[in-house]
Amino acid sequence: MLLMNTHADLNRPLDRSDAEMLGLEAARTVERFLTFRPNHTPTPLRALTHLASEVGVAAIHVKDESQRLGLGSFKALGGSYAVIRLVLEQASRELGREVDVSELQTPAVRQIAERITVGCATDGNHGKSVAAGATLVGARAAIFVHSGVTDERVAAIAQFGAEMIRVSGTYDDSVAEAERVCQEHGWIVVSDTSWPGYERIPGLVMQGYTAMLQEALQELPAAPTHVFMQAGVGGLAAAVAGHFDIVYGAKRPTFIVVEPDRAACIYESGVAGQPVKIEHGEPTIMAMLECYEPSLVAWRILSRKADAFMTVSEENAADTMRQLATPEGGDPAIVAGESGGAGLAGLLQALASNEARAKLGLDASSRVFVINTEGATDRARYEAIVGRSPAEVLGSR
């Protein structure tokens, strides 16, 4: 389904706080922080030249986040960055001076970090990033996972020494429980979704994603005309939409938010004209996008800078995973998890409809940007869908 954004706020300027959070200076700060990460290397931008020709557009470029910081998803940038920022801010308060990221591993900062516990709810990737960030700085982490999170994803987080707390119900239930328990124990909630009175830390998480976008913009041969970006609570989509609006201004690309049809809280917010919580239904294989209430910060940005909202099916997601794993015409093979290729799935679905093509202005001159947001974060599920292991897919490059 495709819904054009008719919200009264469409194309209004970003709030000043959002523009500062997602601006170029903020991106440079994130890039500098990354230089202190021992396993940091920019992720590749891959051109799907044959696929673009086949579907009738000028270019498709995929920012491949499947190996980001060894954590397997773009989320590695957000949660860890927020944890580092929070530890440095606490150290600055306690030491009575500005503490720089270059001091992160000094005994004085480590002693302060050891007294800090961070907590969050997760579908898998965000919690892994928060736990990894806590390990990096010497803090403790408590990660809340709902009943739909697979054992493999739980184990991937636990390897960083985090306390794992199972919560019955959905992702939204785990968010509520994380907030309750963290408040009870005096822990810091590092969430990638926001609610009334809680915006700054999710803003830091979103800010962490801007480094990825700057990497992509430095490599893109020409400005994109269209962006198809997947969304759960909407943090990534809002970060991309907001940053690209700052970079391109009035010439910003047409921006389309893509969600699973089984968990389309932003699409339904677009229908309602305001953020709404939707009912939990049948689970989606796009587990990282299975969210039922949008982040308020994300909605504030997307209501202004998203041109359309759309949904994709389970079959769309699985077909796109297989297509990326087995490309034709010399295109590179890409390992994309169930949620990773959702943006590209949205593009392919839109191109299959003459009506959608016309509404979105997709034609032979269109240059499309998408992000593969995760690799095979659940290998068993990936192999069941694709029919090959990630190593076999990458061996075909």
C-alpha cells in the first residue's frame, strides 16, 4: 500500500533542535568519535547497475551496513555512540571539566563508567549496540527483550556481558518494562524510541547514524532523487530524512518510508495525521521493524520530510533477500537480513505499479538510495529463507 503524505506540516522547516541534532557539525562529531573505535572502517556503497537497468531507473545504490563495527547492522552507530556520550557527560560533571572522547580509556573515566548501568529494550540490533558500547567504556548494561526475539539474537547480545531480561509480550511491552525497571534502579535508559519528556537520548542515537550518511554522500556519484527507507519506530528514517533535508535543502530527494504491512505504525499515523499506536497482530519476519508505536521525535521529522508512506509484505521482504543474495548481470551479492532489504523491497514494489511510479515520480532518470540495515543477524532464519549461508553468498562475489 502507498500513502502520499498530506499532513499540514509537510515541507515545514525542521525544529531547531532537530536540525542541530542531525546537522553537519553533529555528523563531524560522530565521525570523530568513530576514530576512537578500534574496529571502525567505513562500510561500502554498492551499485546495483544491472537491477537498475532491469527495473527502469538510472541508478540504485545500497549502503551496506551488514558489517558495521563487527555488530552486523547500522544500529552499531547509534546506541554505542549514545552510551559513550552519556559516560563522557557524567565524567565531565564529576571531574568539573570538559572530558574529551580521547580520554575514554583513562583510569579516571573508567572508574566513573563502572558505576553506570545503561538499559534498553530491543528487537536485537539496538540492544547489541548498547551492550557493546557499555563494554567499550566499562559500564554495565541491562537489555530487555520481548518474547519474539530469537535465542540467537539474545546470545549475540549476551556475549558483551549484558544482563538479559526477558519480557512477555511485544517490543512496546519491553520498552515500558525497561523504563520502569531502569527508573526503579537508577539506571539510564538508552532507547531508540522517544516519548513525552524523553527525547534527548533517542536524539543522540539518531545522531549516531549521520556518520553513515556522510560516508554515503561522499561516495555517491550524483545526488539521489529518491530514498526508500525502512522504519520500525522511525528513528533511522527520520535521521536520513532530516540529514538529507539539511544537506540538499529544496532539492532534497523524494523520501518514502517503508514498513512491514503487519507492523505499520508510521503508515497508520500518516492516515490519522498524528502519531498513533496500533494493535499487535501476527508477527513479521522483519523483526527489527516490528514496532507498533512511532517515536515522537521521528514522527515530528517524518511528518515534515517524508513524501510518502508504504508497506511491504512478508513475501516482498523474503524475495528481496534472495534477489540480493543471487544478483544477475554482475551486480554484487549482498547479505541482507529480513529487515535489511525492506527499503529496496519498497522500491521494487513501487516500480511494479504504474500508479505508484507516477505518484512518486519514478522514471528512467531516477537515482535511488537505500540502506541494507542489517546482515544475517539470525543465521538460521537467513539460511531458511535464502537457502544458502552468508559465507556462501559472499563467496559468489
